[in-house]
Amino acid sequence: MWTLQREGQVIAPDERLPLPAMFGIGAQHVLAMFGATALVPVLTGFPVSTTLLFAGIGTLLFVLITGNRVPSFTGSSFAFIAPVTAAINDGSMAEALGGIVAAGIVLALIGVLIDRAGYRIVEFLLPPVVTGAIVALIGLNLAPVAKDQFSQQAGLALFTLAAILIGTVALRGLLQKLSVFIGVALGYVFAAILGKVNWDGVRDADWIGFPDFTTPSFTWHAIILVVPAVILVLIAENAAHVKAVAAMTERDMDPLIGRSIAADGAATTLAGMFGGSGTTTYAENIGVMGLTRVYSTLAYIIAGGIAIALALLPKFGAIISAIPIGVLGGAVTVLFGLIAVLGARIWIEAKVDFRDPVNLAVAGVALIVGAGDYTLNWGDYTFAGITLGTIAAVVIYQVLRPLSAAAPSPPTDPTPSPATR
């Protein structure tokens, strides 16, 4: 199914390295997503192990639904934090899960509709200037998270960041592709030597155990709280992620956008049915691919399996959970920055003309709203930077483009230039 590649700098989705190397790269993807995926259930009160289990299952489901052609990891989405928290405060965790399930079903149906009707509707709503802006603002919006993690243990973060950067440029072959994994491992060891690792959770964790499962309860209030707040941003994020991967792999993945969105919906529905957070494609892992240039879907199948195993082996999950925050801060500084730069790459690949005032307005406003994490409170709803930036990019483009087309062309100067006299 995957063509073995022993040489070359880029490994395509249908290619692979030798299996030991692929296991290392799969583990690297788990490290990349672990901090953010664990953070969402911590903030919302969901069980971390349950979310991790369905992140792994969702990843396998995603690869299956997309026909093994779109490399992506599915982790707990930050878009659900605000509406799910509101649903829990107004009702219960079970009701919030009902909202997550409803959002997953709606997202899956939209994905199927796009797949059947054609992805051109996505191109209409999300042209390159918009998708590039969304990808870039996701990375910029995550910058404060990286800063916070970095500043908590600046020494460890700087050591880890330096290890990753040096490994990226100084190492060759397989070791270069594992530079994030190696950098995090070195940072972990350095932290342990300094006595900065808290082993309490590791000592207390069982070797084998099943996550806690919770079944959803469906109420219109929770559904209305969750679904409208996340659908647009999830569609835009997913399409932007696919565009980013397509730009990196130099493959046309537009026809797979519908399947990719449907896969996110299926993963979210399954997670919500048993007590996990909403699960969608993950930007952190796109950053890893950009750094390693290994796009093999086999890496994600391995990563999904590792995530499932960690959810069922609390001791190993606790070891990863014990990675100091500063080590993660050093790693995500690189990865989040790469996400932002990928947005610019989409613009470059699509030859977006920034002499056009419409394109300037779309990108400029969206980036500031996302980077500044603008927040709008409207009743029970709270819309944060990624959501508002996404909405701003889509709406500004759709409003200004027709106005620009309808505006009369500026008059030409009738005076002949010196060159034509």
C-alpha cells in the first residue's frame, strides 16, 4: 500500500520509510498533539484518557474515510472549549456531549454534501487568500499559548528549542526527520537531570486501565449553544489544513475536502457518544510534517495506534503527561510558527495578488483579529480569535469582492507619457 523510500527528502502520503523509522515518526506526532489534546479536556472537565482514546480512533477513522490519501491526526479541538463550557455551566457534561454529537453529525452531513455536490462551493467560500489567512491566523493565535508555556520554564524551553533547530539543520537522513522527537527527548532528559520532572502521576498510575465513558444527553439548549459556534470554524479549519498539506505535498487534494470534513464529523460524533472532546484535524501535526517533510499516512496510523495504547496504558500516558511545560513550550514555538508560515506559502503557491485591496483587507483584518485573539460575547456565546478571524476572512471577501468588481475602473490619464509622444 505504501511504496518504500530509502532515499529522498520528501516522503509522499503513499510512501514510507523503513518501519522502525515510521514508528519513531508516529511517536513524534503523538508528542506534537499530546499537550494541546490533553489541555482541552482539562479545561472542560472531560477525562483526558477518554479524549486520547478517541483521538487515536478518530485518526484511524479519518485515514479510512479519506481513502488513505490525506495525512492528518485528529485531536481535541479548541473551538469547542467556550460553547462546551457554557453548556456544562447551564446543564451538565452529558448535555454538553449531546451538543458535541450534534455538531459532529452536522459537520459530517456538510462534508458528504460537499463531496457529492463538488468542492467548488468550498473554493467559492474559501479562495486561497481566505484559506491562507485562516491557516496563518491559527498559528498566530496559538502564539500566546507557546509564549505562556515557554515563559514558565524559559531555560528548559530554550534548550529544547535549540535542540530542535540544531537537529533540523545539522542532522541528516532519518535523524533529521525525527528532530522534534529528539529535541523533546533531550529536553525531557535535561529536565530530569535538573529535577524539574514531577513523577507523582507516573508512580500513581496503573499499568493497564480503561478510560471513563459518559453517554450524552440531548437538549436543544446545549445543541444551539454548541453547533452554531463551531461549525463554520471547523469547516474553514479543515479546508485550510487540507490546503496546507496540499501545498506541502504539491498534490491536488481539493477533491478530498468533502471527505476530510465528513471524517472530522464522524470522529467528533464518535468521541461525543462516549465522553470525549470534539475531535478534528490538528494543526500541530501539520507543523511536524512541514519540518520533517514526511507526509506518509502510515505515520498517522501508527500515531493513532500509539494514542489508543497510551489511553489504555495509564502508566505510559503519565510518562508523557509528565513532560515539563517548558519542554513543550520549546517545541510548540517551532511548530506553531511553521503553521503561520504555511499560510503564507498558500498565498505564494496560489500567486495571491496583494496589490488588490480586497486581498489586503481580507488578510490584514483576519490576521490581526486572530493574532490579537479578539473576543465577542453575545449572550451565552463567546466567539474567540480563531472563530472571529475565520468569519472575518470569509465575510470580508464575499462582501468586498462583488463591490470591487462592480466599481468603475479608475480613469486613465489622457496625457501621453513621454515615451509615447
